[in-house]
Amino acid sequence: MIKKYRFGKPFETDAILTQMQEETEAPCIAQGSFQTNGHFSFTYLMDDTDVIYGLGEANRGINKRGYVYESNCTDDPNHTEEKVSLYGAHNFIIISGKQQVGMFFDYPGKIRFDIGYTRQDTLTVSCDDADLYLYVITGESAYDVTKQFRKLIGTSYIPPKFAFGFGQSRWGYQTAEDVEKVVKGYRENGIPLDMVYMDIDYMQDYKDFTINPERFPDFPSFVQKMKEQHIRLIPIIDAGVKIEEGYDIYEEGVKKGYFCKRADGSDFVAAVWPGWTHFPDVLNKDAREWFGSKYQILIDQGIEGFWNDMNEPAIFYSKEGVEDLNEAMKAFVHSLEEPQEQAHREDIMDNANALPYEVREKMNRIQNSPQDYERFYHKVNGEMVRHDKVHNLYGFNMTRAAGEAFSKIAPDKEILLFSRASYIGMHRYGGIWTGDNQSWWSHILLNLKMMPSLNMCGFLYCGADLGGFGSHTTRDLLLRWLALGVFTPLMRNHAALGTREQECYQFENTNDFKHVIGVRYRLLPYLYDTFVKAAKENDMYFKPLGFEFPEDKYAVATEDQLLLGNELMITPVYTQNAIGRTVYLPEEMMFVKFMPDGTILQEEMTRGYHFIDVALNEVPMFIRKGKQVSIVDVAQSVAEIKPETAKVIGYR
Ligand code: MIG
């Protein structure tokens, strides 16, 4: 059962389009209480065994207990354990214990989920303004509550089939030759590949929807040539529009008043990759339509997919921020001009750490600063809304701009689309990637844990940067991560500028990579069908074990395995130098291992704990009792998969 409550004057986020009658009485949840005196808070006394699910793309566990999380879309490339905000804002939680209660806090500003941090037994959800919609969903189980919520928020985005192939990306591919080298590296080594991603260097001076003609002469022919090799090019689109005389998108946006404005009505100016930029006001319907229509420029050149970046929106600094810093710097320099001993002055100048605290503070805080988010406004239905109040809707609406435009520009075409920042509701328009992780073993596990939580919030087409974005990867890390990536809908190897090259062919014995990625293609028809079914039926693609086995405390506590569809359980290895791992089987299952020689090992296993051996070049999974999956022969691309080679393996 779903109930909708209104507090104060909520902003219409469009997370939920389903019309629903609002309750007239205040919400009542056993062991919980609401405070709405100006601020909003909900406090709940948790039982020892209560599990708190949800929050989509967030740090830490599947069970969110024991920490604090803040929905506040943030460009932070250092996902260490103490971080409270990542790129997404997914305000849906389920309290699962004596009662099964889902709560969606439809609030577009910063909102805090203290889940046993301040007091281990207390859950507190709080935000500054008591202006929000609250949806309370009760059901038989966490899984049941999730399915009701998913139905409420609308059908998830389904990408084109090629997007289930493997993609290679790197921040640093600059030219058509760079792209060709990647394709050659894969094709020559027989490692399947369907997509090469184009990061910011393909653009002319980082201007959205432009192509650098020296780096990519005759781009449409190049796109075509790649397509003939079954490769799609997927360009990145950044949120900021470069300020430059003569750049049509900039000029149009200014003329039409489609950029975010300061309180005085002037266009807000922020520095991002292109230098000074304006942000398209994607919360304004007309501006959103206008920005979305620009994707056609690339679609007309043969492009069939995009990734939207920097849409928290990320800000290196603003005009005002620099001004502030300048003032602090000036004051500091001025202080040095006071008579002082020369030696001391040089000492200070040599050592940035010796800068006064105030200056250092300002330097650190100038990036993505909360002050900047208070400096610009959106025009929504004729009213000016200060950005910080609706901060978490920007990435959603940038992606919505594209998604809504696609249905007009190319109604018969499926277009790949995913975003970095997001809010619930965006799942109807695109997927997400989980941003700038690191080449750390702990991030394989973080990747796994985020997946079912994201599915709960409607985001089905998801994945992490395999191999790790920041830091230098290692061969074994990449292989183990790929063996998880085999199962994630978005399977993409991506790395940051300056890190070790991590295309699969950069390492010795490329056959191991060929095999692991090959397993993805052998399973691809099954994975695709499972995905489409999950989307259409408002179901999950990945589930925590506790969703199917809520009575089994060992299953509920298992956070390093996932159920996939109704047939599979995945158990990737995520520690270095491991020879395998311990797995928990909540029921008897068939252990399946894809061996490097192409054979498939199958072994029945009883309920309980087992140790499974898994070498670096093997891919493990389990088939549930009474279930079967079809497996095809390996292909080099999705288009080349031969359905007639399908064989069924299963467990009666
Ligand atoms: O400030 O476009 O998360 O995937 O490679 C960094 C360059 C901007 C951040 C994205 C990352 C991408 C990078 N971008």
C-alpha cells in the first residue's frame, strides 16, 4: 500500500508522475516520529535486527546501517569510506524488520540520512525546509515494497542492445587514430568490443556538440567506418556551455535567456573544462527542450549514444569565488608588505602550507562550493528558484533534456544515454555510471554493493569504471573486476588521464581477457532479456540475497554476492592474490565456472557455506534450483552473436 503525504510547499521534482491523492492525516509509523517546525526530521528507533536498504548510489553497504549519508550531488573523485555524498541523490529507504516500510523523501535539496551514526539504534532523516512529499509504502517484504515503489516511479530506461556489449574508454583519447588504435588492439587480440567512448578531447575547445576537425577530419565518415566494424562511438557531453563569441549555442542561450542567472538577472559564470561557462537552465522546460535539441547535431553525424558528465553541476570556481580568493590573497600579500624580516618573508613565499589559514581555506573551498550553489537561479514556471534548493535535480534534468529530445529527434531509434549526477525520476531517461572510483580492490566490492540499491531506485542500466578510474591499475585487479563487470548491464573499462594504460591488450596473455569478456557475450542474450524483463515488469535485475530469503539471517547478512534475475547468483572474487572465495548458498544451487578452454564446469552444491576455487581467468556464477539459462557461442560484437548457437544449461 502506498500513501502520499505533503509537508509545507514542496517543489515539484517530477520524480513521480503518477497522480495520487494526498493523505489528510499526518503519517504514522510505529517507532517513528516526525518534526516539522521549520526544519523537517523523521526519527525512528531501530530494532537490533532491522535492516535499512536503499539510497541508490551511496557509499558503504547494502545494509546502510552504521553511517550517515547526505543526498547532495557532488563531484568528488575520492570515494573513501568516510565520504557521505557521491554523485546521486536517491532518497528512498526501506526499514526491513518487524515491519516492512519504504519511504521516499521527495526533496530536491540537501537531505541527511543518519542511519545509526549519532546513536547506533536511531535512524534520523532530516532536511532544512519542511517542504516535501513523503511516500510511505508498506508491504510483505523489502522486495515487495521495492516493486511497488518501482511501479510508482515509472518504467526504467532500456538502452539499445549494443550497449550490453563491452566498451573501452579513457580520458586521453584525442584523435581518430587514438580510437582506431584501441579498436585494432581489441580486434587483433580477438577480445570482443562494441563501443569506444570519446572523452572531452574530441571537442573543439571543450565546446558541447562540436568536433575538433583536426583531430577528427570528416567525422561522419569516421563514425560510419567504425560502425562497419561494429563499433559505436559514444561521446561525452558536459553541463557547462563555453562562453565564446561566435559559438552558436552560447549565443543562442544568452539571447533566449536559457542559462542559469544570478540574483541580479545576469548570466551566472562558472569555470569548468572549457574555461568560463554558463549552465543551461535545464529545470526550465523551454531551456531543457532547447538544450536537448542540440544532441541532434551529433545524432545527425551517426552518433547513437552519449554520457552526460559534470552535471552535479561541478564547478571549478566562479567569478565570485575567485574574487573572494583574490581578496584573501591581496590581504595576505599586503600583510607581507608590512615591514618584516626579509628571510621570514621568503620562507613564507616558498611554502604554500605557510599561507594563512584563511587563504588556504578559501583555496580548498572554492571548488564545488555551497556558496556558489546559492549564487544562481533557475526559472521554473516563471518563478526564480535558487539553485541550492533544487541542487539534486540538475543532472536528472540534463539527462531528461536529452531523453525527451531523443523521442522527437529519433523516435524509431534506441539511443544509449547515461549520466553521472542523478535523482530518482532520471531512471526513465537514462542509466548511470558510478563516477570516479579508483583502482582499489575495495572498489570492486563497492561496485557490487551499489548495484541492487540502484535497482531499487529504478536505475537498471548501471556500472562502474572497470579497472578503476583513478590510480594505476594492475592486471589481476582488472581481470577480477571484469569478472564482475560480465554481469553489470553497463560493462565499461574507463581510466583517468595520467594513469597506467588499462586497455585489455596492454597486458600480457591477452587470452585471459578475451576469455573473461567472451563470457559476457556468451551470456549476453540471457542478460539482455533479463534486463528488459526487469524494466518492463518494474522488477530488479540485481537483488540482495535478503530480498529472496528474508528469513535466512545468513542470506540477509551476505553483502558480497547478488542474485541476478530469477536464475543466477553471482559471487565475484574481490581480493588480491585470492585463489577463490567463500560463498553462501541460501538453497542448493549449481556452481558454474566458465573455464579458459571454453568448457563450462558444473557442480551441484548444497545449501550453506562453501569455498570455491576461482583462478584469475575463470568466471564463476551459480544457477538456482529449477532454473536454466541459455548460452551462445562467443562473438566479437553484439551484432555478430549467433542466436542459433544457443545451448541451455540449468539445474533441475
Ligand atoms: O573533471 O572528462 O567522471 O569519467 O573521464 C573530470 C574527464 C571530468 C569526470 C568523469 C570522468 C571523465 C572526466 N570527467
